[in-house]
Amino acid sequence: MLDKYIESFSEGSVDAHKDASRFWIQNKGPIIELYIGFIESYRDPFGVRGEYEGFVAMVNKETTKRLSELVDRAEHFLPLLPWTSAYEKDKFQRPDFTSLDVLTFGSSGIPAGINIPNYDDIRQTEGFKNVSLGNVLSSVLKDSKITFLGEKDEELLRKLAAASFEVQVGLHELLGHGSGKLFQKDASGKYNFDTENVKNLETGQPITSWYEPGEEYTSKFRALSSSYEECRAECVGIFLCLSSEILRIFGHHGREADDIIYTNWLNMVRSGLMSLEFFSPDNQTWGQAHCQARFVILRVLLKAEENLVTVTRTTGSDGQPDILIKLDRSKINTVGKTAIGNFLKKLQLYKSTADFASGKEMFDRLSNVNDHEPPHFLSLRTIVLQRRQPRKIFVQCNTTLGENDVLLHEYEASAAGLIQSFVERFPDGKTDAYLEDLWRKDMKHFPDVATA
């Protein structure tokens, strides 16, 4: 694996990195986990170029036991999803699913969960790994002000946010990103599905589109691919968390299980509203895939019948404009489940059949932020921006070699602690010179910036 990483970074070979990823997939149940490369394309406006990242983490054995049980029973839970078996992979690729405590994560942001590698051809036929980052999950809402909720909902979210998020991330990564089949035609003209008997989930007629030779999901859905797939995985999470069997795996029973469901759905709705921060009215674009996905889910739930979700403009205790979100917990298992199930079915249909046009039309319509209809999201965006909280900054540890062991160096959770951790991570001062050298080599590719 490491040899292939070296080859990839030395020669710029994507194929070498794919081979490294294959070795990584085959390394089951390690105590120390690591992955490195140009991985996520969220920050690229075209959704193509990967951002460099790398992490080293230790396995949390206790939490991993729960996730392993979810993997063991995945084939039992997949039929609960709202599509026919023809739309599911012929064989579920059982991944390694571990809960990790991050030692260091080098990137512009640290996710709560990961499903990698991002090469669809490998994921479809060879497998993948799921990773839940436990010490990132435990920091959810820590030392943060909870906005846009009533007092009781705020109290419940603060109490159960981490536990509900663990369920959501587990389902999102394993049965969200890990589910669903792409209908393909290979170079020899052979199809990977029964062209006569597989039916369109909406019309009941034989399907008429699929991925042609050389096409992949990301190349077909282009800039939409990340947001669309994150939305599908998020929907799988809130849809399947309604299963009492799944909640028992995570140790939740009875009233507590009901509270976990409610908290998970409430957090999704609130996240959808807060996502407006990442929408740009000037160019009508979204700056973050997960945020666009959660806003779309909020729109789906708002369009459901019987006031399942309400978003109301109010005045806060400080006398300033505010927003109040309400979710009717008595309707989650009925109205909510039906709404998300129907939407999830369409998401899977368009993805499986390579129907980019239909998928884009639906997604663009639900992503639209305007004041033409209640609750007037464009105006609400101003309130969201006024009440946004500072972005969470993660202070990371360092390690050094002692005489006979490895020493762990921790820092206080403050700006000073963050700076000190960087100073001690790069003590020789050579990093600045390396970065400047790389910057100068890149200048020729960006002549307009270089001459500005």
C-alpha cells in the first residue's frame, strides 16, 4: 500500500493510488488506520478535483463492536429501503466499519464519518471501508449555542446530539453510500441487469437509460454528484433510524429510542435551515455539498402534509429577528417516513439509470432559495447569518519518540493551543520554505493570479 502511495505521489498516477486503495480495503481490522491522497471533491466548483487529505487514527474497540454488528446484519436491513431488489447490488460488499479516534487529520475540515475510496468502479465491485470518527462525533454541539429551537427541543438536542449523530453517521456511511446499484453496459455490449424485467420505479415500464462504457456516476452527474449522493445517504440515515432493530444495535430501547429518532430528525431539519449560510444569492450556488443536501431534505419535509415541519420567523429574547423550528414527532413514522421514502426512491431511480436530466431538475428545484413562497428562505438566510456561531476549530495532538515509547502531547482547546500545536508539529521552520517552493512551481498554472 505504501509503495503504491509513493508511486502515485511521485508520478501523479491515479491508477497507482487506486491500487493503494485496493490494498487498504484488504487490510481488515487494523488497530491503527490511515489513508492519504486527493480524496474529496466537495470544494471544487465542478465536483471533480480532489482535495488533499490524510489521517492517522486509533480504533475504538467498544464502539466498533456495534458498527461491526451493523455490518453483519446489513443484508437484513437493505430490503427496508424503498426500492426493489433489482436496484440493489448483486452482492453487498461487506466493508470494514470501524470507529476511530483521530490522532491527526490533515485537511481543510474534519468529517464525522467517511466512506472511501471514492472510486465508484472499486466500490461497486471490490468494496470499500466505512469510518466513524468517534472523537469528532463526541464534540458535536460541545460548548456551542443551540439556535432556532424551543427550550425543550434545545435541551433534548444537547443531551442526545452525539448519540443520535452516531446512529446517523453509521447508517449514512454503511447503508447510505454502501447501497444501490448502477445499471451499466460494458464495452462488449453486456448489461449488468436484466433489460427486459427491471422496471422504472415510477412508471413501471422497462428502463431506457443506463451508464454507457466509460461512464461513471461522477462523470455523468458532474458538479451535482457530491450533493446528490450526500442527500441520498442522509435520507437513508433518517429513514432507517426508524427501525427499532437498528436502534437496539446502538443500545437504544423504548422511550430513549423514540427520543433518538426525534433528535436525529430534528437535527437534520435544523441543519437544513442553518445550511443557508453556505448558499450564495449572488451566483445562486451552494458552497458545501452536505449543506445543500440537508436543505433539500428540509424542503422535502416542509412539502409533506399535515405540518410535519414548520419554520416560523419570530423575535428572540434579545429583541432581534429569530426563527423557530418545530417538528411534530407524532408524524415522523407516518407522514415523515412516506415523504422521505418517496423522495429516496426517486434519488435512487435517477442515480441507477444515469438519468442526470431528471435528477438535476428535481434537485435544482428543491435547492432553490427564494422569497416567492413561505417560509421565504432568502429572507430567513439573513437571520441565519446574523445568528451563526463561529466555526469549530479542532486542536490536534502531536507525538514524539521517547527513549522507549511514544509520547502524546495535548493542548488546551483555544486559539493559543492551536498555534502551539502547529509550532511544535513543525519545529525546524523548513515547512514555510517547502510551501513557498510549491507555490512558485504552481504560479505558471495561474498566470492571472501571479501577475495580479
